[in-house]
Amino acid sequence: MMKKLLTLLLSLTMVIGFAQSHVEAKKLLDQVKKTTQGYKNQKLTFTQTIEIPNPNGGFRSMKKEGVIFLDKDEYRIELEGMVILRTKNKMYTIVPDDKEVTVLPINEENKDRVLSPSSLLKEFESGYSYKMAGSENVNGKKIQYILLKPTASEEIREILIGIDTKTQQLVSFKQTGLNNVVTTFAVTNYQVDLDLPKSIFNFKKKDYPGYTIIE
């Protein structure tokens, strides 16, 4: 579940090049990818909505708000009190409700399995088809949608991403599972090239007195 959450969150900050392509969709994705990779850093405020189908019809909906700071392969995700830090050498999952911190060292053996923008590029490089899926004006912005479908997946039916055509930024990511669970991330504020202090990506034990540290 944690890997899925991280995958979806980090997918908000990039667009990747897939093997199969529709010419217009590929051109737009390449433009967004180039724009995104040109940023020094990024800060995205977002909402996460999960819609779970009820046995008798309709959906049960859960909504959360969060923020992600991204600087190359380092990131900080804050979601409903939980904090996930990814530094060059370690990943920290901080859960205040449990007063617990889980630490995962990043080494040569697992560095490609620990989620980061570069590892996500590899994960989604192939196995998807995609095409343009219409556009609409949202709050004065033209949003172009691209539909992605996995050629083979045990979990995902389709992914719909929304792109602001003016800024060439990814503004929404909607994943529909084969179980009909719909997970949507919508960016409410997108900031780039900020003067972010490096300390926001650091973990200090003294800031978490009374916490259990699992290493």
C-alpha cells in the first residue's frame, strides 16, 4: 500500500516516455517531461481522493490533503500527519499516531527498488499505450487529458492524466483499478524553483522524542 501511495504521489511530479505512442500524446508528454526535469525543485499541494465501490451500488469516498517537496531524487511528503522523507542514503516513514519512525537504508542492492523520480522513469518506461482523451477549461485553464492503459496489469485498468497546456505541468492523476477503486490526485498549487532549505529533507532523532525508531 505504501509503495502504491508513493508511486501515485511521485507520478504527479513527472511525465514519462512510454514505448507505444500516439503522436500528439507523445509530443505533449515529451514537452511536459522536459519542462518538469528543468526545475531546480518543486512543491505541490494536492488532494487525494479514494472512491471505493459499495456492494449495493454507489461509492464510499475518502479525501485527504497533502504536500510534496521534490529536489532531484530527494523528497518530503506530508499527508494527514504522516511524513515520508527520502534522502540520498535513507528513507524515513514517520507516523505520529503510532509515535514510530521506520528507517530504510538505501544501498546498491535496493536503490532501484526505493521509489524516486529516476526509479519511476524505469518502472513506467514500457507496458502502456496512450492517447489524447479530450480537453476542458478548468478555472480559466485549458486542461488536456491523456489516457494510459497498461498492456498487462493485475491491478490497473487505466490512468487518466491532466496537463495544463500553458504551463506544461501535470495537474491531475486518476487511476482506476481492476477492482473499480478510483484514486485521484489533484494539484491545487504548483510552485517551482523555490529557496527550499535542505533541512526539510533531513531527519533528526532529537525532533522525535519518545518515538520508536525501527532500523
